Amino acid sequence: MSTPVIFYPPLSQKVTELNPVISSIVGNRVELQLLTTLTCNLKCTYCSLGVGEVVGSQGKVSYTPDVLDAFIKKHLSEYEVYVTFYGGEPTLNLDFIKEIMGRYPTFRFQLQTNGTLLDSLPDNVLSNLSNILISIDGGEEITDGFRGRGIYRQIVKNAQAVRDRLAGTFTARVTWSSEETSFEELDELASTFDYVYFQFVAGEGTYTPAAMEKKKAVITQLVDKFFANKGLYSIIPIMGIVRNKVLPTRATELYHGKTQCRVSTHILNVMPDGKIFPCPDMMYVPEMLQGDVIANWLKPSPLQPHPDMPCDRCEAQPWCRGNCMKNLYLAYVKNDQRYRDNVVDPICDLVRFLGREIDRHDPLAWYARAPLDVRKTLRDCEVYEYVEIMP
């Protein structure tokens, strides 16, 4: 666990060695994930915001830009800020996106979207986006099964329609739910988008023995192609793990040794009503409340490594750094044995398997032989800052 960051408080605030003031943001940057709305134009079957009845519970943003500005000036003025527009479906509140982009021209911006309304975005929005994360689930049949008939083709069509107007990158964000998701489907996404990021779904009933074997077989194929590819095979979880194994300081320096999902260090999820939570999947949990834009207060993330979590005893810890803190919190701190058995332990098994498959190819020797441009992208890819890296 990293050393607390100490700053000089007002003279009225007493600080001692036994009672340091701990910064609410660890490091020198902050990701401000602004939920423009909690409504959505799709009804995906596995929506994480469906837990706790969050999705649809809030419409438009209820705080004013001036209120957000006061919060940023008080708490974030000393940090590099990058903004992710999130939802619900964030493009349903396009006016808010344009307002924030115009108000903070020095910030970096990312959009996480279901892609169905991409073709309606104006040039001044597209040209300001460093990255667009498009939610997709694999191939056409699987994506449409989770999201609705025709959605896959609509997403791909919309992405192609705006590609030339987008200054940044396109990343396919795959929630790996189905055991039928194939190597060919993920490989096709890698050729369609700039990057592919996949994350194992936190759903019970997903990780049967047969499903685990199918997922491992696909992982093996992806890793094999990564190391056989002449250029850089742009699958973010493989890229991130290879980076962390070859350059171990990169696994810790941007996250101060904590989880690379950022919830323990520097991501703030601001709901439309101004309430702030560290994890977008836990905005229904009262004890996770971290701050409030309207009341203008912020405290350190309550979602931190815990002695009950087994990560320090895991072979993957040097390069994984804890994976999903939400999963670990529910399984080990809240002691949900069923969730641990059916979700968390299988995912950790898949992550360890992915690491072993990478080791089988001697990543250090591969990196030493790789062209300079490949090494640079693997080392410094900006998309690492926008996703969890670990699947």
C-alpha cells in the first residue's frame, strides 16, 4: 500500500505525524467521469447499472456548470484532469457534453457510448475526443442477443461514418459474457477498431467448467496471435499485462501500487445529481459515497485494498495489482461466498491463466526484438488511462 500523500492544510487544521491529512486524489491527475444521464436508449440484459435500480433513476444533470466549476477549483485545480462522459447513454445529453468541452478546453475528453447515436455527434465534439469506447459484446449474433436486433450493424456503421471526423482513437469495449464468444469475433473487432478491450462479465452462471475451458481456449489463440503478429496486435488486456511484466514499474507508478481500475486513487464518478462514487458499478451503496459536487466536498476513496483480500498471496499481484476492487470488496470484505465462488474466483483464475499464457512466449525477449514503434505504443498507449487494463 502506498504512503499517504501529505499536503499543507490551512493553519486552522492541525496535522501531526500520527494524523496526516490524506489527499482525496492520489497522484497528479484525476479522471472525472461525468454521468450525463442515467437513462439509456437500450436495455442490455447484463447492465451493471441495473443493480440497485440505478439505471433510469436520474435524467439530466441537476447541478449547474458554475457549481461544477467551483468544485473543480476547490478540489482539482492542482491536477491534470481528463473527463469521461458516461451514462446511461451519455449522448442523450449532448448539450451537457458540449457545455463541458467549451468550458474546459485544456482537459482531455473521452466518451463511453453504446454507439447507436454516434453519427449524430457534431464535428466540434468528435474533434475533441481523445478516445471513444464503444460497448459491444463480440460478433453480431452475440451483441444483438444482449443489446437488441440490428445493434451490431448499427454500431459498426456509425463508427465508420464518423471515423474520418474523429481526432482520437476508437476502442471496442467488450463485456465478455457469452461462452460462445470466439477468437474470430474478437479478432474481427481488432481489425475494425483501433483497440479492443475485453472485461470478463461479473455475472453468476457465466463461469461453468465448460465455459471456462472455452474462454481459456480463446485466450490462448489471442495470445498466440499477439506474439506472432508482425506489428502490435491491439488487444489492451494483453498489451497491458505484457507491459507490466516487461516494465514492472509501469504497473505501479501511475496507480501508486494500487488497482489499475483507478477506483482507489484518482477516478471520480459524478452522478447527475452531483453525488460522487469511486466505482460506477457501486453507486447504489451508501458507504461508497465519496463526495458531492453540489455540497462541494470530497474525501479519499473508501474502496481500498483490505487485509481480507488475498491479492498479496497471488502470483498475479506484481502485474495485476488487484484487478477489480468491486469484485474483491463484495467477495472478501462483505464476505459474499456465493459471489466469490461463482464470479470472483473464476475471473481471477482466467487472469492468472492469461498471465501464464503470456509467459509461455517469453515477453521480455519479444519486447527486445520488437520494432521501436511497437515498443513505444506498448509502453505509452493512452488508452490504458481510460480502461481497467486487467480483464
